[in-house]
Amino acid sequence: MAERKTRKTTTIEVEGVIVGRDKKVIPAQDVEKLAAIGCKNHEICDWFGLDENTLTYNFSVELTRGRSSLKQSLRRAMLYNAINNNNAALQIFLAKNFLGMSDNPVNSEENAPLPWAE
């Protein structure tokens, strides 16, 4: 059986928000980065060893900002793919969602025949 080497440890200073009863220091920018790559609250809590209520109470701004960043990146990538790569499926999806287009015409006053056509 191989022996495990002893690891060297050190102490570093970390700038962040002091949270919880055990006074953990959590860097706010790390919370935002994790939210920006799509991590769920419980995953971020597992990473830092926090309770979910503690996370949302102390980092709601960073969570919102990170998730907004993710949405912007996805929109940018979708538009690039639809326009520059001529991805027809994505063009149809964007037309339906952004332009309100539909596969099924809806009968409304806008689709009614012109009044003098009789």
C-alpha cells in the first residue's frame, strides 16, 4: 500500500463577505462567477459549505448579476449562430420568441379580409 505524502499547507488572506455562525469569508466575485456558469444555489452552497438561506441573504445581488451575465452570453451566442452560421432551426426559434411569429395563423381583426373586398 502506497504511503500518502504529507502535504504542505499555508494560510492566505481572502477578501470577501463574512457570513454564517462560523464566520466564513466568501469572495463575492466567486459567487458571481459560479452563477455566471449556471451553477444552482445548492451547488454554490456545497462549494462554499453554506446554507442556502445564508447564500441568498448575503449574495442576492451577485447571484442576479451572474445569472444575467449567463443569459446575455447565451443570447449573444444564439444570435451569432443564427446569423453567421445560418442555423435555420435557431432562426425559427428566435423569430417565434423575439418577433412573435407563429407556425399557426391566428384569426384576428388583423387577419380579416379588407372591408371593400366584397
